Amino acid sequence: MHLSEYDHTPGAHCGSASLRNLSDFYQWGFDESLCFGLGSGLGFGYYERGPASRLIMGRNGQLETGFFETLGIDYREDSERQWGAAWSDVREYLADDVPVMLFVDLYYLDYFETNTHFGPHILLCVGTDGDDVLLSDSEFETTQRLPASHLREAWDSDHGFGPLDNRWLVVTDPTIETDLATASRDAVRRTADLMLSAEDGGWHSQGIDGIRRFAADLPSWTALEDSGWCARFAYQNIERRGTGGGAFRRLYADFLDHVASDLELEGEIPDRFHAVADDWTGLGDTLKEASEVEGEKQGALFEDASEQAAALADREERLFTRLREEL
């Protein structure tokens, strides 16, 4: 059983690419950067837990639901049910030709071939074939196949930004109730509020304050037993691991390019966000270099990274303040 009208396309980030694939399926006409921006997905969190003892994340936890709520699209979300009941619901939607968004730990996805737990990784379940499930995963060029028993482990993992709890989401009515200009304005305001006031957007997002805490703490990373892994993982969460580059800021800058005229934003604002994304990439390069050395060299690089992160916090504060004032 495979959805009859579904076409898989890879993308930059798992959540926004899954939304873009839903957009193609329901003919909404949004590209990936629009999906990311309309979901107010940009954020920042600094955590003392995870695959490394220090972890950063450049998005918040509301992207997927925020997208539907901003556009007024009806959806159903469920979690915390046992495998049998949750999987039965998913199969019913698949039988009705409806793709289902799943939130999983990629450690259990055989086709990733990774030894690192990371979740939630967002993908779309688009069919079954015997004992296998068919998954539309943004990281891959084609639909992937996975034993249902392995999906069971991935879907209920305790690893990630909180237990995954067999969480799923489906569109129940694809009608868009809010026009794009209004939705874009609401989404940008929401992102600015999240970044400037540390309003919780899921995963205990900390906004600009979180970037500053990260910057202040970086020089102390030399005392961590896994300092090299912390630096490497931070680099990956800035530049790799489905961020679209620049700690998700490049996706957001592309979104602002799309909506600048509708929102009557000055052209320099998207350009400045592109420059910020480039500087996040530069910070990622510093952290990558720090992951490859030890001792005094690593300490000096952490000092450099601290200065870069502090400067980025100042720039983002000015930019989001400007955005909020203009809207």
C-alpha cells in the first residue's frame, strides 16, 4: 500500500521539507523556506544534555504545528498511546490516502547507519509493504523502507528533546483559511517574540538569551571530558544535520526574501539575515576546528567562538527588534 498521488522530494531540513512535501501533495504551492518561516521555526536553545554534554539547536519545537495554526489548516495530533493503537490509527489514514507525519529517533532508522541518538527527526509515513513501512525522509533522494519493528523503536524512543511517545500528525482538512500576507506577518511577529522574550516555543527555547548563555559558557568547555564531541556536535547542529546551513538562519533569510514585498520590509533586512547566516557558518567552522585539537589550541578556539556567538546575539537582537517595530 503506497499513497497514490504522493511524490517524494528531499530537502534541507526534516521538518520543513516534510511540510513542503505535504504542500506539494495538497497543492498549497509553498517551497521549503516558506514552510519554515510560516511555522515560525527559527529559535535557539542551549542544553546541558543530549548526545553530547553540551548541545545547541537553532530551531524551536513548534515549527510543524505552528505552520498549520498560522495558516488555519485543520490537523489532528496524537501521542502517548501504545504502539498498537497508534500504528492502527496511522494505517487507517494511509488506507484513506493520507500521509502521516511521524516524530522519531534516527538511531533506529537502519538506512541512516548512525550510532548517535537524535530526535525528533521528522518524516512522513507514506505506505506499507508487508512487514515494512515506506518513509519519505528529507535526507534521501528516494522513499526509504524500514521494518515496522524498527519504526516501533524509533517512534517511542526516550532519546531526544523529550520522549517521542509515538507522536503523529495528519492534515484533516487541507483548506487554507488565512491569506499568505496575513500568515506571514503573524509568523514573523511570532518569531521575533520568541527570539526576544524567550517565550517557550517548545524544547525550552531560549532565544537571544540562550545565544548569550552559550557564548558565555564556551570558554569553559575545555573542562568537559567530551569537549571535542561537544564542539563537533555544535558544528553539526549549525551547518549539517538538516539545518539548511547557518543554524537554520539561511532558511529563514530565504523566507524573508519571499515575503519582504508583501510585508513592505526594507530590502536590507533579508540581506542582513543572509549575512547573519554566513556568520553562523563561520562560527560552525571555528567549532569544527576546535573539535580536531586539544589543550591550549582548543581553548583559544573556544574563546574565538565565544566572541563570535556574542556578536551574533547582539546582531540578532537588533534585527528582531527592527522586525517587530516594522510590523
